[in-house]
Amino acid sequence: MKYYIIAGEASGDLHASNLMRSLKEIDPNSSFRFWGGDLMQKVGGKPVKHYRDLAFMGFFEVIMNLRTILSNISFCKEDIKKYEPDVIIFVDYPGFNLRIAKWARKEGYKTHFYVSPQIWAWKENRIKDIRRDIDELYVILPFEKEFYEKKHDYKVHFVGHPLIDAIANRPTVDVRKFKKDHNLDERPVIALLPGSRKQEIEKMLEIMLSVTDDFPDYQFVIAGAPSQEPEFYQPFIKKKNVNLVMNKTYDVLGISTAALVTSGTATLETALFKVPEVVCYKGNFISYEIAKRVIKLDHISLVNLIMDREVVKELIQSEFNRKNLKKELEKILSEEHRKKVFSDYHELEQKLGGTGASDNTARLIYEKISAEK
């Protein structure tokens, strides 16, 4: 069968690539055309656009890039028409994907959505669009099934969280070899995960690096995003105990003692690696003020949202400063705190279910489309 997949950011590229592998196993005649990234390209198929050209973060930034976004939407529709897929699989990225889904449903294409839009956080009225335009929805957070089915009477599939598969299937890191290969010394590592988009990296990394002199017994490693070039990070690397490792975030987390993490999927990835973390966020002032008024959540990190309590500290906007960051980093490096957070992380993993999210989703998609052909 012919699959058209749209993933608009780094996490979507990861989840979509694993889904593609599972689809290839269950459907030997599968072919793919996709919007995504390097991980999807490694699996195979025809790439259309890279997610680095699609990622605009925040209300203000979207408005400033509206012409580009509208152009991409028009191009995508024409590209789908030429490819004539058996199914379109949307992976997260709801602002763009729900627009395409509305058009696609009218055109008669099958629409499957993997990784639910976070309408439980904001824009809950999108349930009308989802109900109208999405044939099947696959959710990865345990509370989402109850949200859709009990609150909105809309049937969904809880397939488990794909990060568990991604982390479980990765090879074990040889710590000594990794440190030698990347010119790291024997000191414990504190990982810095400043995000994947240029604008958020620029906002986050300078503050993260402001505490490095306060922890001389540790070395700090920036996990460079695959969407960026190494040269982009060079102006931020000015101190002896700061290093950059590109495109190996999981390996960096695998050798880390603690982490400073920009809010997003990386907060959950860090927790699943059992690394104590401080969650950080500082956005465009206008975008943040708008978001603060429309988002209905007590927490911003996935870890705290899933656990429905504060497991990891969140430093948001003005609270994300050198003084607070130093205080919270000292706390998560203490042995007493580490024991508690490891226990919390174990509970978190149990809530997310076991491995198999990619296989579960691929099987459900293939069986549904096969039955309808």
C-alpha cells in the first residue's frame, strides 16, 4: 500500500520512522512519501520536505511566517493528489496536519492521526475537527483515552508510548568509549537539551550555560539537535567544561547524571532514561502571555502531566534564571532527591504501558485500510 506521512518536528520524525519500520514488516509492498526528517529518510521512501523548514514555534512566530505556512499547505495538497496514497498518516503537528486533514477528508482520502493533538491542554474545540476529519486516532498518553471517550464520546486507540520502544531498542552506550570519542573527561556529565528550533535554542542555552562555573566537578554536554548545524552552537561554547555532541541525544542521556531540559518531548525522554532533570521554558513574551491565558494546565512538562503532580521542577519564563537554575540543579544532584525521583520515574513508566506502540499502530492502520480496500 501507499502511505503518505506528515511529521513536522524532531519528535514526529522519530515516531514516524519507527512506525514506518513496523509498517514495512507487516506490509512488504509498502511505499512511503513523507514530510519529515533524517530518521524517516533512513527507513526509505520519498522525502518531500524536511521538518526544519516547517517548524515555527509560538503565536507571534506563526503570524510572521504565515505566507510560508500557507504556501506549504497548498503544495502539500497538490503533492498528495499526485501520489494518490491509500492512507494519509498525520503525526502530531496539529496546526498544519488538521488543515490538510479537513481537505483530505473532503477529497475522499483515508485519514489516520498518530500522536493526538494536545486538545486536553488548549483548543479543546478542535474535537469538532477531529471528529469530522479523522477516521482513526491513535493516542499515546493514558489519560487521553478517557478524555476522548468519556468526555467527548469519540473512540480512540491507546497504543502505548513510542518513546518506550525507541529507548528500549537502542544499543547500550559504552561510556568510556563515548567519552573518549567526544573528548570528554572522567567527570560526571550534566546534559543540556535546549530544544530543536533555532529561536528556542537561542533563548534557552545562554541561561543554561550561566551555571556551568558553579559546578566545576561536572562537565556539561550540549545535545545538538539533528535539525541544526554544529556551527550554530559555536558562539555558545566558550567555557572549558562545556562540550557539544551532535545528533546523539539518547547517547548523551545514557551517560548523564542530571539534565537541564527545554519543555517538550525531551522531558519525557529524559525521565525514561532515569536522569533527574530541571524542566526549563522561556518563550517570546507575546506568545507566552497569550498561551498563559488559553492553556488550561497545572504543569507544562509531560512527566508532571502524566503523573498529575510535580515530579520534576519546572522553571518557566521569568523563573528561568541563573539563581533558580543553580538552586534546582544542586537539588537534583543530591542523593536524597535522586532516590525519590527514580521511584517516581518507575511509576511513570508503568503508567505508560509496555513496549509495542509502533507495532500496535502499524497493525491497526494496515488492518483497517486492508479491510476497506
